[in-house]
Amino acid sequence: MNPQEQFCPNMECEARGKVGAGNIGNHSHQERRYKCHKCGKTFVETKGTSFYWLKKSKDMFVIVTTLLSHGCPIQAIVVAFGLDERTVKAWLVKAGGHCHKVHEQLVEGHRQELGHIQADEINAKLQGMSVWLAMAVQVETRLWLGAVLARERSNSLLEKLFISLKKMALCRAMVFAVDGFRGYPTVINKVFRVALRTGKKGRPKLQRWPNINIVQVIKRRQEGKLCVERTIFQGVQDKVMAIIHHSQAGKGGINTSYIERLNATFRDRISALARRSRHLYRDRHSLDASVYLLGCVYNFCTPHQSLRRKLFIDALGRKFRYIKRTPAMAAAITQHIWTLEELLTYKLAPPLFIPPKKRGRPKKSLPQRLH
């Protein structure tokens, strides 16, 4: 037990979220509990991880979560390990909720130059209803940027997605590759705006971000043949193609193949997203948990062959070996390939304490007495 690596999770503590501040000490080695000397509260080692309040063994939880993240049916896990179906579903929601918070803290909290982004929406089947799932991916790093669920395929669904993308994007030149849904250009130009502060009274004007480019890939089936139409809806052709070629290492052109491959991965591992399936999810919470569990495993734990780099091991440059990389490594979020246990044990720190502003007149200092 190393108290220097821990932080206080108490939201009412002034030293919450601070690592190495000297306020954490060991409280019980047997129960693996720590104590904050600032607020006097004790907390267990697993506080802030997906293992908190876990009654079964950690190894069993990791194995079941691994199977769930790779599309294993819940009924097969129940039969193989003798677990209750409600326990497996509860573990899915628990792990998925933890991964959702990890994604918000590490991916959405990491501002970067997105460059080329591809977005798409797919239909998911639930019991008695269907919902739409909108996702986005960064082409250069293959980083999964998040997902949003809604009952209808509308502008509000896309607006939630692009608001989350705006949080992690730097104001640089970007290309959005989307399909023929007419709501994309309207929502993109609406979300990516900034207020111009002039010091005058009233609501400030909103100015659109510069260098926002939109390309569309529209697929139509005519006379039994699939016709693909690629157009530049917004932007200059030379600048758009330069960004696309840079993100695809000089290969390919206007396409949505990267988000379509990602959709295929999600359809393969989440039965509710399959086009024809009898396995339906009962509620949106289970689907949201499955999506973020798979998304975080895809970003942090799965190396991609297209992202590997050569490492030369001799002076002549003849012998080399490949270094595997994940999308999170390519985006400079992490420096190594995570294991699933490392993802589930990642401790989510609460926001740092901000002292309230002092209001009212400042107290007058008392005059010093002359001796």
C-alpha cells in the first residue's frame, strides 16, 4: 500500500483529487483502506474503479468483462461460469459506466487537432422500440471519439455528438466526411461557432470557425446497381484533399470507409446493432454500457496493424521490428497498450477543489499600536 499514489475521493474535502499532497495515510492493511488527514474520512483502495463494491473475485469480473467486450452472449457466460443472468448484466452496466467516465476524462478532456473526422449513424433494436446511435472516428489515429443515443434520427442527435467533438477539438482546419443526411451541414455550422466579445451590451454575435470543410458520400441504388456520389459540400477542393491525403497517408480520397469499418466492428460484437438479430437489448442503459465498453477497449487495449511503426535495430537500417500501437497511443493520450484489467482499475479523480469567491467589502486592517 502506497498512500503517495492515492487521492481523497470525498467531494467535500479541500484536498480532493490531489496526488502526493501528503494528506493520505494508511488506515488498515487488512481491509486495504486509506485515510485522509485533511477531512478525516477513510476509503477503500478500489474506490473510483469498477471493482468498487464487487462481491465476486476480480479475476472472474475481468474474464466476464473481456468476453462481453468481444461479443460473447450473456447466456453463454451464464452457462459456462454458473453465474446469474442479472449478475452478468449488472457487471456489464458497471464496467460500461466506468468506461464512459474514462472516455470523458481522457478522450474528451484531451484537446487535439482532429483533422479528418468521419461520422455516421446506425439503427439499434431494443425490445419494443428502436434507437439511433451516432458515432465519430478520427481517421489519422483511428480514435473512437464517442457515441450518442436518441429515439429519432434528427438534428438533435447530431448536435449532441458534435458538441462533444467540439470539447476536444482545437480551432484548426477540419474535414467532416458524412453521408447524405441533410442535417449534417446545418448542425456542424451551428455547433462550431464562437462568440465575438465586443464589450457592448446584449448577446454577442456568433462567428463560425474558419476552415470548416464538409464532404458527403451519397450512396443510391439504381436499377440494381450501387451508385456512389462524392461531393464537396463546403470548402476549397485543394485544402480538403490535402487534409484527407495527410490523414490517410497519401492514399484514398473522399470516403467514409473508416467509420463503416468501425460500424462493422460494433455490429459484430453488439447484437442489438446487427441488421438481423433475435437478441434484443431490454433498455438503453445496457446498450450504452456495451457501446462505451467496446469503445474504450477499441481505443486503449486493441493495437491496430495500420498504426504500427518500424523500429530499426541496426545502424545500416536493414533489420527492424514493428511497434504495436493503439488509437490512444497514436493520439498521444497514453504511452503503452493497456490491459483490460488496467482499464477497469483506472481511478477516476474528482475535480479539484476551488475555494469560493469572497463577497462583500474587504475587512479594514486594524492600525498597529505604537509602542
